[in-house]
Amino acid sequence: MRLKTLFYKNKIFSIGTLFFSIWISILVLLAIFSRREIVFYDALGQTDVSSNYISFLPFLRYVFEPFATIAFILEYRFTWLFLYLIIYPILRVIYLFLRKSGKLNSSKYNHLKHLLTDFIYFSFKVFSITLVAILLIVLVGYLIQGFFFVNRYFMVPVQIGIHFSVILISIKAVCSLLKLFHPRLKFNFAAKIERGNRKITANLKKEFVYFAGILLLLLGSNVILLSIQFPTHKIIPITPLDDDEFLFDFHVHTTFSDGWLTPEERVLWYIEHGISGAAFSDHDNIRGALAAREFVEKNGLDFTVWIAEEWTNHEPDPEIHMNYFGIEEELVPLESYTPEGPKAMNASDLISYVKANGGFITVNHYNYEDGSGAPHTLEQLRDWGVDGFEIINGGGYTRYTEIRQFCLDNNLICIAGSDIHTNEDLNTFIKLKLDDPSNKTIENIFKNLENNTHEAVAIQLFSETFKLPGDSNDSGLYIVEEFINYLLNIDIYQALSWIIWSSIVYLTFALFYRKAKKVELKWLKVKIY
């Protein structure tokens, strides 16, 4: 009877404790029975090479494991918004029902609710102003320079705006907590909210602000998580590489196009992975590559940067992307032409120009289904002079099996690129043996790639044991799917990290709940009103 009374007097705390206990129990079981298995697959040789490599997680990665995992799973697809559109109204209806039935009408709760309301209102205003400013900058840039501006510069206002907004909101949160616990400081915002509630449209406005404010907070958090350089896994060959063997990547992005790490951060990210060199290939510009090379030279780093660009043509649909190497000149498609800007040309002219000037060019993630591709056929691109095609992009290789065979049949290079934009773990690399290991020029690299004797390795960081019906990407359910698959493939230290961080969150909740239960109602009124 006493336990039942305690439960009803502390419903929120009891429900929270129940969910925490279940979650910790799941993590303990996973720590005991699950194990981390990483698959390395050579898509060129069509061989599982997992016995040749180890994916090693450093200590700091375990420290930040939950945050890194959330960032890696969310990525920058943002289709989880559809999930939010479904879940939020359901939770809101449940909340309003509980309020109306008198379950959440305590005076103490109503006073504390003002803290959260004020924070959401503030976040909504800050993010709304920021997003409008970002959209205006991108729109004006697009109207003046078209895709040329968007491909090159849109990430700059996004990064600056979102980071600045999060800093302001964080300051607001800290100030609110200080005012709550400081014996003399007050909030002085309750009257403003009360005046708004007298308006006829106040409830609709309030619901919109709650919905949009929480959504913008989630979006802002997503962006910040994508921009943090979390400790990565390190790729370690079980048999040490010979002096003439190297691990390379030939497709990656930075903040100079639509990437989320700066060129400098991307270089350090590669070195942490155990990669010896990479082609920096931002959309329609080489600024990120030049910045990365300058950073390497200035700091004397043992890493090779090749200047590359991803020539990106969106029209006609479907689009085509090609990486060119060995030319330190920006070239853009006709859609990105701007007066006094880089040379603009179509696909066939681009290939001819690159080859005539001693460069190399490959086709990225070619759209090939049912034996046909668009907007240009495999044969057309071959005849125009491309050096090869990607047979792995972003760790995916199954959709490029026909491309691989076409390359082998036509003496074209089977290249691979991670095409990574975020801070996630590297999912693709090439193991290449050089005839002259001291010569890492792009000319010598492609000379050795032409033999197709290298390994094009795709990394599967966790198996797809759990699969939801339908296309989970479009519905946002990929979050659920990937998180469950991740949990089924963690080691004991990853599980321990989740247990520790979950316990910290629970203890924080428990301490706040206890403080709220003990605080006097008169004190809250003095602080807030």
C-alpha cells in the first residue's frame, strides 16, 4: 500500500525510473552478449577482407560514444522531421488530455512550466531570425550567381548562423538556471506571457511556437552534432603495410561546399583514421583542397592532399557528378555559369578539357538501373574519355556491380570514394601499392590505379540485422532501424559508455525532481512573478 501511495505521489519520477531500469537492463544484456563486428569488403576483388583489418576505437571515442553515435545516425538527411511530425502531435494530445483531466495541474508544476515556456519562446525567436537570415543570404546569392553560389558558399551562413544561435540559447539556459537557484535573481517574464494568453489567437500561437520551437532546437542540435570532430575509429591492417602500400580516399567534402568539417579538421580526421592521403573534392570549387594542402604543408604533416573538384551538374534530371584531378583550376557546369567566374562547360567538353590539360576524371555514384543510365550512357562517358567510375560510394557497393564489370571490360579504373560530408567514421578506402612509393603525385597514383590490382574496400560498421518494412529513409524511421542495428553490434565498452551517460542523465533528473518537490511554492512565486 505504501509503495502504491508513493507511486501515485511521484508518478513522473516513478515512470522515469521504470524506463531507466529497463534501458539499463537492455544495455547490460548487450554488454554481456553482443560484440562489435566490422566487415571490410573488397568490392573490386569481390572478397571479404575482414581478416586483414581491425577497426579500433580509442579511449576518447568511448567517452563520447553516445553523442558520436547520435550524430552519425542522424547525419544530414533530416528526414527524421517526418517522424517528428507524427510523434509530436500524439505526445501533445496526451499532454493536453492529462492537463484537462487534472493530472498536471499542481501549482508548483504550473510555475515551473513557465521556465520551459520562456526557453522555448526564446529559442523559437532566435532560430527563426537566424533561418530567415540564412535563407535570404542563400536566395540573394542564388539570384545573383545561381548554383555557383549555392555549391560554394551556402554552408558558411549555415555554420555561422546555427552556431551563433546555439551559443545564444546556451547562454539563455545558463542564465535561467542561475536565476532559478540564485537567492536574489528573478525572471520577470511571467506577466508578458499572461498578457499574451488574453488574445483570441493566443492558443494557436502558443501551439505553433511550441511545435516550431522544439523542432528548431532539434534541428540546431543536429547541425551542431554534425560539426563536432568526434574521435573516430582507426583502421589498422593486421599485417603491417609494406613501405610501398598506402590507404587512400578519393572523394570527400569540407565546409567549402556541403561538408560539415573544415579542411583542417578533415585532414586531422583522416590522419586519425590511419589514412595516408585523400583527394579533397568539394562541389564546383577547389578552395577546400587548397586550404587542406596549405594546412598540411604549414604543419609538416605526413599526409598527402590531392587537389580535386566534384563537377556537379543538376540539370537535366537525373544529375551527374564527376571528380577531376590534377588540374588546379575551377570548372563548373553550364548551370553554374557566372560572369567573370570559372569556365563553364557541359560534360563532354569537361572531359576533353581535363584530359587535354593532363588531368584525370572519374564518374561519381553513376545512376545505373536496369541496364540504363542517365543523363549519359556508360558508353558515351567511356568514349568521351573518362578514366573510370566509382564502384563504391559512401560504403555502398551493391548497386555498382554492373559498373565494376563495365570498367573491367573496358580497361577503366575501378575507383572508390567515401563521399563523406559529416564527421562520421570513414566507410571507404583504397589500398594501393605504388611502384615508386616516394612519388605520390596524382599522375603516379592514376598510373598505378589503371592496373585495377588495388583493393577498393567498403566498411560495414554494423550489420543490418533489424530491418523495417518499406523505405525507412523517406519516413525518418531509419533512425530507429540504424540505432537498433547499432545496439546489436556494440562491444562492452560502448555499452558501458551508454550506461554511464544514461546514469548521469537519470541522476540529474532525480536531483532536479527532488529539488522541485522540496522547494516552497511561495519561493517559486517570488522568483518567477
